[in-house]
Amino acid sequence: PNANIVSLADVDDVMATNSVKLFPKASYYRDFRTMLAKEKNSIDAVCVSTPDHTHAVAAMAAMQLGKHVFVEKPLAHNIEEVRRLTQAAEHYKVVT
């Protein structure tokens, strides 16, 4: 109740149906990169719940815009991605 969901992104329109119904005021995109580019001024934080192989990519894109990030498990595909995300969080001064 304390969160304001401003935007959603999902490549699968069918899977996104329930989320779109739950948050009718939120804009909807099929590509998270487009969403971040267009909504960056409206977003404070990002929740990443994409397929596992995309977690690090989406999290890094959000952090590069200075957005705080919550990532569902697993954080990344391998330890190198985890290290890079850790460095990015420190560099961009965001909570992850």
C-alpha cells in the first residue's frame, strides 16, 4: 500500500496481464530498456524479476541511471557479474 508502481515491463503480454490489471495506472512496456529510458524521471527504484539470465543486465541498467534495485534470486549468472554489480552499487551510490 505504500508503494507507487509507476511502470511495468514484460516481454510476454500474457504473463503481464495480472500485473497490468493490479496496477492500472502504471505504464506498460515490452522492453525494460525502453521503460528505463522513458520513465527514468518517474522511477526511484526497480524490482528485477526477469528470467535469471537477465537479472544482472537489468540491474546494471537501472543502477547506471542511479536507481536503487531489488533483484530476485539469483542476483547474477556468475561471480564476475556479482562483482561488477557490487562495484556499480558502490560507484552509483545506490542500495541493492
